[in-house]
Amino acid sequence: MPLVKTWQLIAVSAVSGLALSAATVAAAGPWDSGQRKAERDRVASWGRTGGADHGEDPAAALPKAAPSAPGVLAGVRPAGAGADAAGGTAGAADSGALAAALRPLLADPALGTARGASVIDTATGKVLFEAGAREAMTPASTVKIATASAALAALGPDHRIRTTVTPGAGPGQIVLVGGGDPSLTARKKAPAGSGGSLVALAADTAQALKAAGTDTVALGYDDSLYTGPAVHPIGDNPNLAPVTALTADEGRPDESFSGPVKRSQDPSRDTARAFAALLAERGIKVTGEPARAKAAAGAVPLAATLSPPLAGLVERMLTYSDNDIAEALARQTALASGAPASFDGVAQATGAKLAALGVDTAGTRFADGSGLNRADKVSAGLLTALLAKAADPQRPELRPVLTGLPVAGFTGTLRTRNSGTSPAAGLLRAKTGTLSGVNTLAGTVLDPTGRLLAFAFLTANTPEPGAAEKGLDKLAAAVANAS
């Protein structure tokens, strides 16, 4: 029998590999730890209301096909390497080229009257460019990078949040106990993959009650895990529901799962009512209206439902700039740190957890987890330091901070930014930030030599958000294109 030639083996392997890859993608489902959903579904955003919408135009055309990479990319240099891709000395030369590219762009009047900028090599920690990098400024939604880092450091990427049903104080009483799961849904088909399900919880609860010979109950609900005001300091806002430990579908009255919409004024009560209706559908009669109650200490749950792993919640939060998830994760950090699960507790716990990671938190303030509060203060240098920590092989628990960032020209809040023929399209991943007069951008990008660079650009007193976003995109593209 003739020998099979090498090229034939390669061809067969390639075809088999492509077929296997296609099958795997098809089986992956609508939301693979946050990112699969982001790559397939258009993020909902309807105007720059309250700082949650970061500039996507709903009428914009779909992004173009991915740009082709250069035929050969230089190898990524190991930490501490001193030679660049051409064999010369790295350092002053590439820093000078980057500074020459960034300085005139940073001077754009569209970027307002105050600016902070930082670019570092994540492998070496070398500062490649900075301007006002230590100046604490209002970060808007780029503070979610800090929120994510603190939560992952406090709890780990595999942590899941439980919602339970326990026996009540008296016979025939049960209590729905909130654990702060921001993925909890009352919909029969979850909007973004697996997560906490009131439907499944109702089914398991009904089964347990019937097994005990009970078909009529009084329902209480316990949302006491969180303390302090539930309404954000900015007041009622379509970008954020009141922050409670028992909220289904982010308090949304419609089928949306992202973007601004009028929210429930009492998410805990509405969640309990939805649960009562689900029990009734499964043959359990609920007498009267659900009422606040306290779960008995040490009570064994009748049933429980779990959130996705924390890694998935972080990815979804960053991809869609989800304020509700951000505030929930900030409170989980506070709880894990022994601080009150409140806005005040978040302020204590987030900074302390980041300082424990070894980053400089001087001048920082974390007034919330979402960035809606203008009292939040971080520096561009802090954001790039956190991104570098997430890229550190010694800190794999922080990796979702990078994998959750939207991809320029393709996903989430960057779907229509740096798209098409931009040198950053498909190579840049970044978190956007928008408040009135505040525009920010922080993330990572591969430069032409294959280095993974972290960057952060913070601006204030910007005269027009669209022009400011274009200015930030030019800065990020320059980082991708300069070496």
C-alpha cells in the first residue's frame, strides 16, 4: 500500500479540526460564561441616559468581517526580555514612538479639560506612556474593572450565589431567601444562559412540599442580607434597579436583559409575587400576599437555585456594562470581607481588597460598584495595574476581567467602535465609561510586536460625548498600531 504523504495528513487533519470546531461552537449554547451571548446578540442601548449607554447606535450597520492578521507576528517576548522584534534594544525607542503618537491625540479639545493616561506592558510591568496617570478622576463605568477584580479576589471565579426556600417560623409557612444573585430570573426561558431560576426553584419547592403532604402555604420573603439604602445615591434611574438581595430579572418589567428601562420600585416584593404564581402553577396554593419574614437561623433549605460561577457574572457585567450585576458583585465583596452589604460597606471593602492585590490605591474612592456615582475616584494607573494583574499567569482567578471585556468592532459596548478597517478591530478589548461630561476607556490590545499592552484613558469636562468617544478610540487605535 502506498505511503500517505505528509501534505495529505495535514489536509485531512485540518478538515477534521474545522468540522470539530464547528460542532463545538454550535453546541456551546447562547451564553458561554457571558461571551458567547455577547458575540451573537446585539447589545440593547437606547440613548445616553444616566451613564449606562456607551455610545452604540442601534441603527448602525453590523460590523464588517474580521480583518486579516499579518502573515507573520513576532513572538511575544518573555518577561524581562530586552530585545525588540527586530533585535534592537526595547524601551526608550518604543516608548518614544508611542508618546509621539499619543500626545497630539491626547491634546484633542474633544477630550475635555482634564485627562489621565497610562499604557503599560503587561508582561514586564514597564510603563510605556503616562500623563496624569496618578491623578484620581471620575471613571464612570470603567470602575467595573475594579469591581470585578475585587470580587474575583475575594470569592474566586467558581463561587456561586444561592437563592433558597426554607421552612418558616410556623406550620405551613415557607420563606424565599435572597442571596443577592443578579442572574435570578422568573422567566421560563432564561435570557442569558444558565443561572438562578425561580422556575426551577418553584418546581423543587413544590415537590418537597407535596412529599411532606403540604399543598397550602403562607409565603414570606427575606431580603435582609443587604443593608442600608436600596436606591442608588443618584436616585431613581432606568439604568439600575433598587439594590436588594432578592431581585429577579433586574427588576425589569419587559423581556429586555440589557440597557435602560423603567424598573420595579420594590424588586423583592415583586420577586416573591412571581414565585407565588409559579408555586400555584405547580399545585401549591399560597394564601394571602407574600410578606417580609426572617428565615430561621440554621433552617435546612427545602430547595435552592444557584447563579452561574462568578467568572460568568463578571464577563456578562463587563461585556454589557451591566450596572445591576456590578452593584450585586460589589456587595458580595463586602460580605466576603466582613463589611456591611451596603454602599458604605462597598466603599470599605473594594479598596481594601484591591490594596491586598498589591496595587496602589492612593486617592481612590469607591462610592458604588457600577460607576454611576460621580464620587467614584480612580486613576488611569490603577486601572492598567489591575489589567496587568489579570494578565499575570500567577493570578488566574482574575482572568475573567480580561475575557469579559468587549471586543472592538464585534461585541457588547464596543460593537460599533474601532470597527471595520481600524487597526484595533478585533485586537482591542476594553471597558467603556460614559457620564455627562465624563468619557473613559480602559482595556488591553496587542501591539504589532505581539505584546499585550494595558491602557487607560480618563477624561473630564468633555463638551460632546460622540466626539470624545471618537477621540478615545483614536488613542486606543494608536496604542494598537504603535510600537
